[in-house]
Amino acid sequence: MKVYFERTGGFAALRTSISLDTDLMPPGESDKLKAMFENANFFNLPQKYEAKEGADYFHYKITLETKENKHTVETTDLSMTPMLESIVNFLSNKVQSEK
């Protein structure tokens, strides 16, 4: 599966992104990421979680692509679910480790 992740916003209006292919990741990492998407029931999530009031928060766009499906979810620091938060944290850490 392929994962595309983009984070924008924050105080400095920064943009970071990463593309991952689970076939190219170490098996432990790949399995962990797949389990997080499965546990979140990602393909059944709404496309957009509306932001609550607030300033300087991050906006996240996550796209998951498999052979059968492709789905994008957009969320923010203030509107994400706990399941999405674990995915966002994992992907944010991957962005940092790529630098």
C-alpha cells in the first residue's frame, strides 16, 4: 500500500510531506502502519474533519492507496480522532527521520 502525508499550517505556515510504500519499509514498521490504518477503519472515515475554532494549528492530509481502493482524509490538530492521531504521529515521525 502507498501512503501520502502532508502537514501544513502552524505558526510559521510550514509544509512538510512524505510518500511511503509499505513494500519498501522494514517489515515491523510496515506491519505497524498497516495495523493503524486497519484499526482506524480508514476507508470508511469521512473525507474531512472540520476544524474547530483555533489559530495556528496544523492541517493534515492523508491518502491511502491500495490495489483496490484510494481514500483521502483531511483533519487538523483540533478535529482528529485518537485513531487518526496515532497515524499522524507515526507519519510525522517518519517525516522527521527523513530529514
